Amino acid sequence: MKHVTIKDIARSLCISVSTVSRALTDDKNIRRETREAVLREAERLGYRRNPVAMNLKMGRTNTIGVIVPEMHTPYASQVVAGIQSILYKNNQKVMIAESDENPNRERENLQMMEEFMVDGLIVSICSYKHNV
């Protein structure tokens, strides 16, 4: 399934990609008629904003990574639920990874969080001797 992009809207209307982008973000330098045409075409084509692209443009993901050694105990699940509750109220998304008390998996999870460009990390280390 191909996602509709701002390039598709621009091609359809024979206008620049930057004009489409500015129209979709309600830039004050775009004429009302142009903005309305872009919005109509976006709706017709089924355009949905791409949060990944927006995150790249803004330099933020609004995501916090949480790495825990385990989530089997009631305590661990309550801690994770509490973290989610606070972060969701502040419009932050949460990416959770479990290390299974394995320092190597913990390291892999840290690398994954870095690849996904999370804005911050909450880590409960699995071993103080093998802290990565």
C-alpha cells in the first residue's frame, strides 16, 4: 500500500513541494486559495501526515525510550504503567524494551533506541557489573 506524500499532492496540482508543505502547516505566506486547493487535494488523495517525516523536520520524536530488565512482576508493570501515564499526559510517546536481565540484549535495546532517535531514556540496568 503506497502512502500519499506531499510530492503526490504537488504533482497533482502542478505546484512545488514546499508550497504544499507550507499550505499543510498553515504558513501565513500562502494564499488562502492555494491552501484550500491543497487541503482539498490532500483529502481527495487520502493524504495523512507522516509523523516520521515531521519528526525529522522538527528534530524531535516526542518519544522516550524505557528499558527494563523484566516486566513479569507486578512492581515492574506498575512502574512502566506509571511512566506511560505521566508521559502520555505530556504528549510523549513511549517505546518500551525488555532486556530479560541480559546485558547484551540491554545493549541491543540501547542501540535500537538510538536508531529510533528517542528524545530521552529511562533505563533500569540489569547488572551493575555489566552496565553498558
